[in-house]
Amino acid sequence: MYNNYNNFLEEHITQLIDFQMKEVKWQYDYDSKPNGTQKHWHIFCGHNIDECNLNGYDFIEPIWNNIKNIDSTLELERAYLNAHTYGIEPHIHRDDGDVTLLYYPRLDWKIDWGGGTVIYNDDVTEIEKHFVNKGNRIIMFDANLPHKTQQHTLTMVGKVSLMLLSQAVQLLMYNGLTQVLIMALEM
């Protein structure tokens, strides 16, 4: 299962999130798969919305509130931000939640810059779906589907990830260079 929702948030909220994502102080040396060779930038935000807000990542809350409008049964397990530096090819991996949500907040993203998210078939021999980066878009897919962020031509791309249980979801915000991922979503 995979879906996408364009114009996910009101534009003024998306602009605020885009600005806040540019202010994030990234930490390097996270790996999306055990013993992988491709490290990337990562920040843990919190296990729930209150903890995200307390840790200074209050921009996750409006995304989460809209996700709850799509499916009120989802429960947030954790939220984090990921970012990929130009030239580093992320690993194909499966998430440990039930659902992954990726949010792309950067409104000025150009398709020529590349990026996006690819979902593979179960045996990872074919691309099943490719979602391009598009500002204020959220994509939702089963977390156990093999997927990866695609390379881009800019210096840094990030995402925010949230992990949800009971229908886990990952939310990935892609701020041009940044994705926000919420598990039951996974930036």
C-alpha cells in the first residue's frame, strides 16, 4: 500500500516548517541499516508529541495532527530527523513500524535537483513506485516495503521520521534538503 497527499498542510504552516528545518543543528554518523557503510545526518526528536515539543521540535505537531485526520488509529512511537549529504547513496531498507509517512516541506524544490523516495518490490529487483520531492506533499506506505531516499544534486537533504505503533507510521519531511519522517512515519 502506498498513497500520497499533495497540499497536506496550509501554506503558512508549510513555510514555517521549511524555515524551522533550515535552523536544525544536524548530527552526523547514523546508519539506516545495521553494519551499513552509508552514514547520514540524524536527530532524535522524541517518543511522543509532548517530548518533541519539549525538545524544540514543535513543527512536528501540525504534521502529526493532519496525519491523525487521515487515520485516527495511529499512535506515535518516536520522531526523528534524517538528512543526506550530496554524494552519499542511502541504503535500501525496511522500517520497523507499520506505516511510513514522508513529508516534503520545501516549497521551492526543483525536479532537476533529483531526490525523492523509491519503493521496491519485495525481492528488491524492480522499482515499484517513485515519489518525487514536491513541497507540502506527504507519502504513506507500509513500513516493511523496501525503500530508500534517492540522490539529489544539492549539498544536504534532510527528513523527519516518526515511528507509530498499532498502525505504525513514518513521516518524512523533505525540506529540499530536509525530509521529516514520522514513524508509524520516518527527515
